[in-house]
Amino acid sequence: MSATLAVELKGHTGRVWGCNFHPNGNSLASCGSDHTIRIWHKERTGWQQRHVLDGQHSRTIRAVSYSPCGNFLASASFDGTACIYEQTDGEWDCLATLEGHENEVKGVSWSASGQLLATCSRDKSVWIWEIEDDDQEFEVQCLSVLQSHTQDVKAVIWHPQNETLASASYDNSIKLYRDDPQDWMCYDTLTGHTSTVWKCAFNATGDRLCSVADDQSIKVWQAYKPGNALGIKTNGVDPKWSCVATLSGHHDRAIYDIVWSNQSGMIATAAGDNTIKIFKEEPGGSPDAPSFSVLASIPDAHMEDVNTIAWSPTEAVLASGSDDGVLKLWQIAE
């Protein structure tokens, strides 16, 4: 396994905090401390910056997320707002500014249907928004404000197939939510990390979740449905999530991001030690006690902390962004 630097993308004038590929894999959005979102396109001559979205946020933009259809882009900012942009005739316009959080908005994520958007904040809350888009009007409505965490919520991520939401927090925990006839509810709390949980990510089928934290560990969680063979107790119809693997000793500073490739099943991590690691589950193991091996390590991937990574949805390419202000694309080959 090798990881080769394919290209460096320079344009941000400060830290790169977030990046996300368009569903077609031919565009990449990035955001940072310079208050801008930059859209990079894969041209015949290589990757080029095509758009700079600015003027909507007054502080650092922490995260960006493409909608499943690729027509919308959402951003989360330290100015306490989230924005939704639409691409029309090749240009991006801001359709809505979402207000309500009382402090910095740290994360944003679209549901698989594209009809729901989640945001999270330093104000300890997770908000769920409903998107209504027809030929006549674009509307956003807040469906629920979830206050299950006791500290800053760092990230949110939707299940790849249904409307289950996960959030990661400074309170060392991960929360799982689903819709209930009355309101959205937290149905499970995952504990095991001993410090801030920075990010979490589902696998392609959504029956596993991986997470990373300030404690320098990687955890893999398995969902056990009611009536499971191991006899793990569940609460009604909801699955119970249990930690089935802990990976330690691979980073020597806080791990800030983790992504699970829907294509290959590879897991990538990014950390404050300037390093990127790539893991894959070893074949033949038990699903209830899996083993993971390091396929590739990229020491000094950046000159400073690696804050964000993203898998291309169409090829074995990993994007990374750093405090050094640079975006990089890595070609991964077995």
C-alpha cells in the first residue's frame, strides 16, 4: 500500500478547517479561518480553484458539506450561523442563513435523503432542520433542538441509509438520535473515550461507527439489533451500540478527524502530530472482535496539525487540510 502526494492546492490565507467532495468526485469544497469557502474542480490540466464564496460569514468557517444531490452546499461558522448555498448556472448563491445557535457552530451534515440538515455548536446543542425545495420556493424549518450533551458538540454525521444521527462532544461521548412520534430523541450514548471526541464516521452500511478523540485512540462501534445472537440488551426497537475494537499507539497527539471510505472500506485518520494513517479491517476476523491493520502512514503529511480529511466518492483519493493553509490530494494504491 502506498500513499502518493498527487497535488497541493493553495489559496486559503489561514488554517484549513474542513473539506468535502462533491458526490461526483470532480469538485472539492474547503473552508477555513479566512472566512471563505473555496471550490476546486478537476480539470483536464489538474485541480483548479474555480469559486471563492465569501461575505456570508464573519468568522472562521469550520465545516462544509455537500448535499447528496450535489446541488447544495452547507457551511458552519464560528459566527453562530450556518449557510446553505445553491449552484445555478455554474455559480453559487446563498439561499439561507440559519440562525438560532447561541455560540460557534462546529459541524454540519446532510441526511441521505437530502431533506434534513444537522448542525451542532459550542452551545451544547444539536439542531435538526428540514429542507423544502420545490420549483416555487426554498424553505428551511427547524424541527428539533437536542440538548443531550453537557459540553461543546464538535461534529454531527448522518447514517448513510436512514435518518439516524450521531454527534461527538467535548463531554467525551457520542450520542445517537432518531425521530420519534413526538420529537427527535437520543436513544443511545456511547462512552469509552477519556477525553474530547472530535469526529465520528459511519461505514457504508451504517452498522458500524468509528470515532477519534483527544485521548489519541480510535474506537470502532457495532450496532446490535434486538434479538441479536450475543444477547446484548437493547432498548425497544433501537439497536445498542457497543465498542468492538480500540486502536491505540498510532498517533501521539489528538486525532482530529476520521473518515470511512464507502468504496474500499478503508479508514483514514488525521491528527495534531501532522500525520495521516490509513487502516483496513483484516479479513477472516470476527465481526464482534475485528482487527485492523495499518495500510499506510504519511508522516509529516503537512507542516502543522492535520484538521480535516475526506475520501473521494469515486476513486482512491484522500483530501487533507491543515493549519498550514494547504489542501493536499493523496493517491492511495494497494
